[in-house]
Amino acid sequence: MILTFSLFAINSNGQKASNPKIETVFLDQTDTTKNCYTILYPPKLPWTGYVILISGFGETAENVLQQTDLPNKLVLKGILTIIPTFQDGVLSFGVDSLSLQTFDRILKDVTSKHKLIDQKFYIGGFSIGGSCAIKYAENAEIKPIAVFAIDPPLDFERFYNSAKRDIRLSNDNEANQEYVYMVDRLEKETGGSPTTNLTEYYNISPYSFSDTTQREIKKLSNIPLRIYTEPDIYWWLKERGADFTSMNATECSAMINELNRLGNTKAELIITQNKGYRKPDNSRHPHSWSIVNNDELIEWLLKQ
């Protein structure tokens, strides 16, 4: 049985807004931490489509609504907006088989309940949520008409090797704990390292630089795709001790380049400058939802 809770949108000042209507739907009413989705309804009919908007690693739907006004702007343009939470809750990996199965289950629940079969279908996400959006689009039976991703890690062979290098270069007890966690998680999800289990890294990666067959990205040869990234190398060097080899921008540009060479003229790389800031204190961070011009993105979606 599906359990549904209704709530109201909260604007940036913490005040209640009459629109949009928001509900959280739990696929399992005995567990309210996972296997659920938050749905934002356009204020009037008819709808112009629906979008699955996937949060970054560790983010709740509430975090997404705090960091970006994209969901609210989408519904004002008539697009039903769904923010999913997969089987591992906020720690879902997005590109693994169980996450993608849960994605499919949520999508089928939404489309069946709201009779969306003939509606335009979009997918997008931030960080690993963007990785998930692209990965799902590559293997979906029903392809979205457009996909977007905000600074996603795409090549998990590169990600693993970059994280291992960062840990190696760090002083004792100063290693980035997020990298430590992600290395362990990747080894768990793939059964090893890229050296021992490279095929599994190809399987979970939306794009793999070293996969000369281009197996995964060939599935996107006809789908409009936008990838946003803000490669502020000076910020990364100063604030994180990271360089270009650690940045998602490297594979974002490589993937778009290869898709263009494969004939996908609707695959675009959007480079931004000084747009990345995180709420509530507006701290500078180039890996943020805010690098996107939301109005322009929505206009692009509606044109597809």
C-alpha cells in the first residue's frame, strides 16, 4: 500500500506558499526513509509534461527545495516534478542496479497513478543524481525526450583513481572522508577496483573514457542532453587541494565531445563562471545546483 503525506511549499523566507501543492508518497508505509518520492503539482491543468529530478548524494528532497528554485519554476510552467529517494535512502548510489530498479518502480507508480503515458518525460539531476539521470536514460525502455545533469561524475574509473590519489597525497588522518567512503562504496558496488574489475566500472559509469567501444553513450546518440559544469580550478586548488584530474568537468566535456562526434548535435556542454553558491549562507562552491540558469533550462526543455 502507498502512503501519501501532503505539505505546502516553503519559500526562501520560510513562509508558506499556496502553490505548488506538494506530497510525499511512500511505496512502503512501514518505512518512511526510502523508496519514496516527493511530488510537486502544477497549479492548473493541463500539465505540459513531467520530470524526474534526482538529488545529489546525501540530499533529501527538502535539501533540494532549499538549494534551488528549479522545482517551483518547473511546476509554474506546468511540469509535474518528482524528486525520488531510492532504496538506500539519501545514501543511494544512483547508478547501481538496485537504485535503477527503484527508479523504474517509482516512475511506473507515478505514470500509472497520474495517467502520464502520453505526457512529455524529462530526467535531470545534480551531482550523482545527474549521473543517475544519464544512466537511466541510457537503459530506459521508454526514453525521455530530454536529459540534463548538473556537474555529474560520469566515469567512475576516473573517480576511483582520483579519490585514491587524493587519499595518498593527504597527510595521516587528514584524508577526505568522503573520498574514503566513496572508494569503499565503489569497491562494494563493483566487487573490486578498476584494475581487478574494469568491466563492472564500465557497467555503472554513464561514460567511460577508456571504453573504446563507447557502449553506453551510443545509447544516447539521438537524445537531447545538457551537462552543466563550473570548472573553477583556482577554487578547487585553494579550497580542496584538487586539480583538473579530480574534477567532473573533465569527463563531462569528454562525453559531450564524443556524443557530438557520434552525430548527436543536441548534446551540449554548458560552462558557467562564478554561479556556484550554496544556501542558506550563500557560501561559494562551484559544485552546486545554482550554476544553472533555471529559466533558460526550462525553456530548452519545453522546446524539445
